[in-house]
Amino acid sequence: MESIVTVLLLSPVLAAGSLHPRIDNGLAKTPQMGWNTYNHYSCSPNEAIIRSNAKALVDLGLASLGYRYVTTDCGWSVADRLPNGTLTWNETLFPSGFPAMGRYLHGLGLLFGVYGDSGTKLCGSPPDQAGSLYHEEQDAKTFAEWGADALKFDNCYSDAATNYPNVNYEPSTSPSPRYEIMSSALSRVGRPILFQICEWGIDFPALWAPALGNSWRIGNDIIPAWRSIFRTLNQAVPNTDFARPGQWPDLDMLFVGNGVFSVPEEQTHFSLWAILKSPLIIGAALKDNVTSINQASLQVLKQKDVIGFNQDSLGVSASLKRRWSDEGYEVWSGPLSGNRTVVAVINWRNESRDLTLDLPDVGLQYAKVVRNIWGNTVIRDVRTSYTARVAGHGTMLLELQGTVQSGSYPAKIFAKSTGSQKTTFESVYAATTSANYTLAISFSRSSTETITITTSSGQTVSASGKSARIALAAGSNTITIQHTTPIESIQITPPTGTYYANTVFNVTGSAQHTTCGSGCSPVGSKIGYLSPNSNAYASIPATTPGSKYLAIDYINNDVAFSSSWGWGSNSRNLTVSVNDGAPVRLEAPLSGRHSELFSPGKGWWDTATLGVLTSGWKKGENKVVFGNEGGEDGFQNYAADFVGVRVLD
């Protein structure tokens, strides 16, 4: 059974969405891999570019690792269809034609990806190029006749109500019906074609795209700037549990090899795209008449372990577990086949430093083997925590094997015995300072003896039987047990804590209580409009002094559409202070799991949970203040909305 520490520390916990059935075309059992023209060549592809880069996929050993889909993005077509209404290619740029391109790629053992648009024109117009709106059936047949294996389907020039603008981030109707028409048309062409939905996350496509396509873009385009990695990951947070074989959240194409990022930044970019089960689509020039990919970037793209994490048969995405905004790092993790676990610790600071992973933050207590992928090291018998040097903007990427679940401490791993009657357990982890931990003992045989327990917090208790309530301080502890019967293991269960809904908090300034219809789990209300000059405060009792873990329920659906080209981050600042101490800051990612345009509440009723450790608690009443201190320095003036907090005391 999952322990409470797993439930509380493996946040964010997101309100359940409706998981639609996936499209049944037999494709994308694992995320698709390949190469696309757009990130390097923009909307200016040509036949020579496609052929030389496709051959490089083979010659550089990338195709044999799984990079097989080769897609010509925007810029390949012309304004006018043929007299019979058929799409055609730009004969100047592609003199041999698209059917010949398909044959060439297939001859290399690669797959032929084409690009279309659900609007009247392709993205990248002008010069104008015909889109597929009102021609879906004919275009699907044309793509199949050319030998296409995949279709990337974009969302430009698509909103009739506003006279088909190039881009509309607030369309009058959902894009989903247009994608349904093309999905249906593709199903009838007699050829399996991978369908990649690219509507930029406008209508939270995770709720409908899996029934229509094999992948869906979760947000706006990645840009050639390091800040876009943080922005994309913040938008990925509410999408991760929709990933599964045949349906993959698409974080957009890779910039690895385009001369934009440092090597550690490329490793972070590639690692997180891989473990979140995004399609891995290379966007760099591999080889043309002026450019060749550099060897360092090529080695990133060819890292077999990272590719293996992406292509793992279990098909489960990693998710965000903890974020330390003030310290500038965070932890993502997820399961792999073979009872393995993958963990990424991202260093957001541009300085090399030691970072520590506490295994309980990812639901584990022990790992027999820890493989540090980018560090190229293997460590054995890791108990409770692991520390390694991480480059600036780099990532500690780990594969953990032979693990023990959090809260479980086998004596043969964690204990040292003095004689036969005294056993000390070391590296006992506590998420919070509390006198309400439960210690359960497993003896080697039946026992009813009275035992004496001493903790590193200075507490000594006697217990008759197999369990006792004990005090632990946040961090690493020792527990010494005096006993007669040999001990096999102990189990530590943290306190469940007490929940304080936003309704018990008073507000100042612009902050205000609002109700949420059927949303804002678990209380149906929230406090919004928390500006740098307003806050929400309450008096909360504690039974022990020290540092307390808070599981904060928040709401944020401030999606960066037009602002994504600048400093839009898909996040909002939220701070908490205790007894007028220094505030702890949480840069809250998106929580919205419904359309920000068309759903009830527009995604602002969807709660998520993230945890922070706060200091300065005293026995008795404590002043706890949620606000937006320093928020005036961020992109968004308002904090994430506050729903409630669970205090582990």
C-alpha cells in the first residue's frame, strides 16, 4: 500500500481528467523519433536539404537508434491547387516531387513525414500555401498516394469567425472538430499514417486528442532561448499522466545541435523531453552543403540510455515531484520497466554545484544501484540520499535499480547492531519535524517484549508490542532500539497532518475569496488576486517546534500563448512565510486540465499540489501568510490562486 509520504511528497497531485481512448492505428507504441526541417531551416526547405539530412540520419547512426521519421515542415507547397483540387509541391524547391521523396526515404529505411494545416493556408504563409480546410478527404488520399507515413497537422489560418488570421490564440470555437475530420479521413486511406496534432495546446488537447491522433503539442513553439525549457516544462506538468502507448504529449522539436544551448543545457533539454515521453524529433542541421552537426551535440542525441528511457515499453511519463524555487532546482521522476526508476534533478542556476536527491521525494528509500547517466558513474547501496556535482543548467539524470519503497528500512541495509540487544537504524528520513511519526517493527519471530526506542531528536519511549509513536526532525535521523528478539525491518509512517482550507484564512488588499462551482478540489473555493501588496493569513497551531512540510493546493492556468515568445513562463509566484520569517517561494506550474477558452472555469478550477519545507515554527499558535512577495519582479503580477494547505505536524 502506498505510504502517506509517497502521496504527499510525490506531488503535484492533479485533479483527475477524462482519459479518452487512444486512436487505434497501431502506431507510436513508443514516442515517435525522427528529424524535421523547421527548427533550423524554418519555412525554407528544399529537396537537397531533405535528402542530405536524411542520408546523415543513416550515416551518423541515428536511424539505427530509432530516428526514422523525416518530415518536411512549412514552405514546401504553393498557393494554388491543381485543376482537380489536388495539393502539389513547389517544383522549384522540389524538382523531383514528393512521391519521389517518399521513395528516396523509404529506400534509406526511413519514414516519410508530410506537413499540412487545418486552416486555409499553411503556417509560414505568405508566400501563400494551400491548407487542408474543406479538403481533408482529398488531401489524406493524396498524402497516402505519395507514400506518406506521418502527417504533422498545424493550426494556422483556421478561425473563420475572425477572417482566418495567421494565428489566433483565442479562437471562437475549439480546434478539435477540424482535427477529427482529418483523423477520420486518414483512417480510410488504406495506409497507416502517424497523426501529429499541432494546435499549440489552445483547447487542452490532452482531453480529446488521444482519440484522434498519436501525439499532440502541449503548447506554443519552443524558441531558441534557454528560458523556453522552463516554460515548456511548466506547461507539461498537467499533461504527463495522459501519456501512454499510442498517445504522447509533444513538447515540440529538439534544439540539440543548433548552436543555441551549452552541452549541459542540451543534456537537460534532451533528458526531460525523453523521460516525459515526448516525441524526439531532431531540429538541427545534421549535414548540408554548409553545416554539419557538432560531435558533442551528436553524442547527446545518441545517448542510448536516454533514448531507452523515452522508448521504454512501460510507456509512463515522469512527473514533477519537488521544486525548490529559491534554491533553483527541481526533481522529476517516473517508473520504467523492470522495476527501475528514472530521476532527473535539474540545476536551473548557471553554476556548477553539488545537489542532493532525497530518495523519499521520488517514493524510494534505497537503491542497490544508481547509474548517473551524464556523470558516467555507477554507485551501489545508496541509502536515503544521493549527492553529485551538476553543471550549470545541467541535469543529474539517474536510473535506480533494486529499490526499496520509502518509509521501509530493512535492518540488513540500514541498521548496525551492538551485541544482540541494541540496533541503531541510520539515514532515517523525515519530511517534517513532528512527534507524530509511527514506527512499526518487524521482528524475525513473534514477540510481545517491551522495547526502548531512542531517536536522534533526544526522545526516549518504551513500547510494548510492534509499534510506537516517535518524534523525528526534518532531515536525516537515527533510531536506536533496545530489544531481545532480532529485528528484520522497521517502517516509518509520517503524520497525515491537518488540512486548512482557504476559508479559514483572512485576506488583505486585492486578495479575495471566490467559489468554484464544481472545482477547486477539495473545498470548492479559493483565494485569488494575491498581488505583492496583498496576502492571506491565518493562525495555525503546531504541537512541536521546527521545520514543517506544507502540501500546498494551488491553481494556475496562466498559459503563455503570445507571451511565449518573450518571458512568458506558464508559472506564477506564490510565497509562504511563518511567524514573519523569510518567505519560501514556489514558482507554481500550470495546474489547468481543462480548456482555458471553452470549459467551465476555463481551467481555473483545477487544483494541483506541491510541497515546500518551511522553518520557524514554534509550539502553539503560528502566523502563516500566503502571498506574492517579490511578485512584482516576475512576468505575472498575481500569484497562483490558493486553495488550501496541509501542514504535516
